[in-house]
Amino acid sequence: MNALQGIKVLDLTRVLAGPYCSMMLADFGADIIKIEPPGVGDDSRAFGPFIGKESAYFMSLNRNKRSITLNFKRAKEVDLFREMVKQADVVLENYRPGTMEKFGIGYAELKKINPKIVYASCSGFGHSGPYMLKPAYDIIVQAMGGIMSITGPENGEPTRVGASVGDIVAGMFTAYGVMLALFHRERTGEGQEVDVGMLDCQLAILENAIARYTTSGNVPVPLGNRHPSITPFASFTAKDGHIIVGAGNDRLWEKLCNILERPELVKDARFENNGKRTANVKELTDILNDIFSKKTIAEWLELLEKAELPCAPINTVDKIVNDPHIKARGMMVEQEHPVAGHLKMAGIPVKMSGTPGAVKTPAPLLGQHTEEILKEFFGWDKAKTEAFFKAD
């Protein structure tokens, strides 16, 4: 049995933040009914890269889900959705605030139909505040949320994080909110609204940057790969590239100096504790880069790992997806899609001993499960389903 088995989710989300949330729920057994507009479906079905005519982007985010198409411009299809809500546990949407209300299916209306419903919305700026109606994309909230201002090379331009953390973090927080609401409902029988704003989520992950500003008044800036308050904790230049080393305390610093065959650095007044090492980071970095440049990455990793000192190569994507540890942890999975064929994608990072998640089914074709779902909900046969969707 999966942890969320029996939880029925009506998923109106598209592109990334919302589908990432519902994928997290689906991986642990929730029945995700992806409701898409007919003809085009989720916008991301048109986003590359493609395998044949199928979007690998879409398929990587929509596994373990079923698809039905509904046209909310037709009143009877809105009414059908409202009937589905009576049997659902969760409604998930990521439209701009006010959109669902225009169709008469906002939380205020749906809770009248089903008081136990958990209604989760994931929007750019949330359902309150002066920015509520402002349109948002990942890059917009990365820019406004501060993370771009601390990302990039030292003295360089603000830089977008390579992964879409504006969307993905919001999707993760939304899944967290849904599960909290379900847990509350389990104890009380009460549903509730979950309101997640992408900008809020960006602020929530600034941790050290906010702490530095609120305690010192200094505005954090990009520092490249080094940590702002722990030294040495950065990338260094080896003979054939860069290596990450994290000597996060004085004990590890002494161990590092011995590995580097420079024990005198431990007693150097400039570097005798973390505060001084951080204050003199430029001098220390020059010294360490000169030492690291004498050996290859592989040679340094062998020495550092033997001494159990935190270190790592800077992997490219091709290296990490083929890493033996990643394979051992089941973090790359393979599926057979009915149209696209064989594809690979990231696995499930949360490992549970009693109720593990699983990647069972590939992303659905548009409307693939319409007949199946309506039979489950209402007992309709094929003829009644076809008659319902026939043009007026």
C-alpha cells in the first residue's frame, strides 16, 4: 500500500509548479486526475525537447497520472467538474487568482459542495497582497525573490539558478501544504484552502542571506561557489578542473592542512579560526589554489575521501545520471510510453520503508482516460460519454 493510496486529486494545474506538486503526490499513490482543456492540453505538451511528437518535458512531470479533457467554457462541463468534486479529496490549481471564481469553482463554492475538500492553489504571488494579479514565471520570482542577487560569480551579474527553483520549490511547498491539510482533515473531518505563492517560497529558502542582512545590515551579493561565513568551503582549481572542498570546522581545517602537506597553515594567525579564515578568504584562496593546481581532481579526491574530508567533483549532467550511487539509490528510472517509447527520468528521492513510492505509469496522452474516469465516477458507458461531449 502506498502512503497516499485512496486520495483522489482533481488536478487543474499546468506547466511546472502545479504538475511537480501533483507528481510528488502521485508517486506515493494518490489518484491524480489531470484535467486538461481539449485539443491542446497542458501548455507543456508543446515544450521541447521531444521524443517524436511527445514532449519529454511534459512526460518527466506527469507520470503516474490519468488525463481527462474538460472545456470550462461549456457550462455543462463545469457542472460535471462540480459533480466530480463531491467524490474528490483535493482540488489543485495554479491559475491566476480569480480565474476559478469566474467559472464558479473557487474554494468558496466548492466547499459548499464538499466541506471536506482540500483546495490548493499555487500562484505567482498568492491570493492576497498588492501583487496578487501580477503574472509570474520562474524567472520573475527568482528575480523578485532575491535568489538571483546572490547567485553567480563574485563581482559578476545576478544569475538565474540553472534549475527552475521558482516553480519547483513552490510545487514542493504546495505538496507539503496538501499533506498537512489532509492530516488535519484526518483528525477533524475539516477541509481547508491551501494558498501558496511562488514569491513567498523564494523568500523562505534565502536562509543565510536573510540572517546576514538582518543582523549586519549588509546586503548579500554573489560570491561564486564559496560560502559567505564558512572557510574554506568552496571550489578550488586543480590541474584538470575544479574540485569542491568543505572544511566546515577547525578540526576539518587541520585535517585538510595535513593532507595538503601544509601543517603550518593551522597556526598561521590569519587562518587560526573560521572567523579569521573568512576575513582573509582571498589570501587563503590564492594559497589553496596554488596547492590544488599541482594534482588532478581524481588524485585530490582519493586523498580527501580517504581522510573523510567533505569533497566532490563538479559533475556535469551526463556524469551524475550515470553515477553508481545514483543508480544504487534508484534515482534514475526508465519507462515505456505508448507513443514516445523508451524514456529515462529522475526517480523518487524520498525513501520510505513501509509505504514506498513507485513510478508505475508513464505520462498520459491527452484525454486518454476520459471514458475510464467518467465510468468510475458516474457509471457512464462509452455511448453516454461520447454523447455528453458531442458539440451542441
